[in-house]
Amino acid sequence: MSLLSVDEARSRMLSHFKPIGTETLPLAECARRVLGIDVVAQNDLPSFDNSAMDGFAVIASDLVDAGPASPRTLKVVADIPAGTSPNVTLAPGQAARIMTGAPLPKGADAVIPVEETDFHERAPGTPAPKTVAIYKALRAGDYVRAQGTDVQTGQPVLKAGHRLRPQDLGLLAMLGVAEVPVYRKPRVALLSSGDELVPVDAPLRPGKIRDSNTYTLSALLEEAGAETLNLGIAADRRDAVEELLEKAAAQQVDLILSSAGVSVGAFDFIKDVVEAQGELNFWRVNMRPGKPLAFGKFKSIPFIGLPGNPVSAFVGFEVFVRLTLERMSGLKTAGRPRVRVRLAESITSDGRESYLRSDVREENGILSARLAGHQGSGNLLSIVQANALLIIPAGVKSLAAGTEIDAWLL
């Protein structure tokens, strides 16, 4: 089987996925979930004219000539705290003390901040004065939050496919949306493969290495909005691999994700087991790092096999798995932010589409990129030191300093 280009492999893979359905959850449980419906405002925001300041509700025309040398004195006829509904109507020459957020009384069309008056008592419980002198002229609407200035009834405010942020939840709460349909989290079965792997807390005997991919990939899955079923480490035996894949199938997960075991080694069984009980769409991609990347189905469940080298697994996740999960999650905008950067040094590649770990910094208004550490696929420190992946197109073997290329910000 020949090497596929990254674009072709990604297109093939994504064609097998679609959003996996919605569930309705309380608003408090919807942070970072993907919205399943368009949201249209059912009420105005603000829902009534209210004060933007602590001060006095007034009729602006009463204060046309007011100033520091010519204050206007008004009779205070009401005291309006937030959360109340005033039953007073202001007449010319009258004012009402009002708190921030409190409804404007009838007749009033502006608010004078308390700082622009002769009333300086601020202690809690201080009663309103009988009269107030005002040292500033106003126009109608000054310091008033008018009904509907933020959102109007019937206005679309959020679209399906949007990942809900804290501010989105706040807006939905203001609109009275107590629960909302969101796309279900993809359930992903995760396993590592290899006799050389031991759990992180196990003694490190000769020839063994600690299983890092489980931790890296679990965190990436969580970040991408998936729910993870961690199956552990499969030994380099066909029956051990079959046992974990069967366990994943029994759990009816949406995706099986493995690391290692999909290359051409004598003890790499995952690819063979998947083919025996499903199908393999492709298993080699023209990219660096991460060429031995497999995609297919095990018993009708989509399967992605990442390479075992830690950096290859990380890059493979970013290039393929993240987009797949985002499509399953109903997300409309997908992938890491892509920016143009300028190389601060010359770099070489081997002609495959390459994803090089990089440190990107702004220098004199330009995003400048330098390689971050050794680029070997087993050197995990370099991905820790990196904040971006430089994308070197297929067929390119060298780039001079000063060249502009695309990069993914991590």
C-alpha cells in the first residue's frame, strides 16, 4: 500500500464521521460543550430601562443650564434600590435616588451620577436626601441602559456547532435558558501496545520504558471534548490485543484509539487484528513524524492507530484525531489556530509533509519561529518546549531563514 498524502488521508478519514447526536443538559453542565441548536432570544436585554450608575433619576430638561457655578436643586421624591419596581412618576423639578441596575421610574429619562451632586453620604443604610443639588447638565439617555440595547427579542445570539464558553453560559442564563441541547461527547476507548511499556508507578527494569502516551493522549482527548475509556496496555500478543479491542467493542464506544502496534514489526499485531475483524482503510501517510498511522474499523467501530513514538503520537493526534473528534462533536470551526510565521533560521526536511516543533515569538510585530529542541520522534521534551508546529509542505527539503510558512499554535 503506497503512502497517502496528509490531505487525502484526512479527507478519507473525515468522510466516515458525522455528529453523534445531542442530549439536553442543565446549563451548569454545559461548559465547553458544543451547542446543538441555534439560540434565539426570547426576551430583551436589558428587559427594562435601568440605571448605569448609583445616582439620581432625573428629567434631563430640568438640568439644561446646570454646572459647577450654577447647580440645579431638585426635590427627591423616591428611593429606588435594585430589584424593586418603582411606582412613582417624576414630574418636572423632581428626582429619585437610584442604584445601579434599578428600573428607571416613569417620567425620568436620564441619571446623574452621585459624584456630580452635593450628596456625598455613601455609607450603607444612609437615607435619601430631601433635595439634591446637581452640578452637571445632561441629555436624555445619559447613564441609562435602555431596554433591548444589548439583545432584542427574536435576535439570533448563538449558533449550533459553537463550543460554549463561560460568557456564553452567562448570556444564556440572562435569557432564561435553564437547559440546552448539546452534542454528546464522543466516547473513545484508548489503549497502548508493547511489551516494553510499564505503568508510570512500576519499577523501571532493563529494557522497559514508562507508558507516557496514555497520559498525553488522555489529556488531549479531554481537551478535545471526548470521554475516555482507558483500556491500559496490550502485550505484544495477538490474544492480548484482541481482548482489549473486544472490550472496546463491548462498551459500544464511538472510536477506538491506540498507540503503537501498527507498524511492520514482527510483534505489531494491532493492524492484523483490526483487519481480521473489520477493515483497514489506510495505514501509512506521507508525513513526518507519524508515517505508520492506521485508520479502519474494528467490528464497525472506527479505529485510529497512532504510532508509538511519543511525538509521533502527539502529532498524529493533532493532524487527524482532533479534527475527527470535533466533527463527531458537531463543532463547526475545527482545528488548531493557524498563523503565518517567519523562520528565524534555515531548516531542512526529508520531503515528507513535516510538523516540526517550534518556539514562536513576536519580534518587532512579526511572528518569528525557531525549532524547539531535537526533532527526533522520541524526544518528548521538544514538544514540551514548543508552542507551535511548523507545517512544511510535502516535496520541500529546505527553507531559508526569512521564509514565511504556516504554523499551528498549540
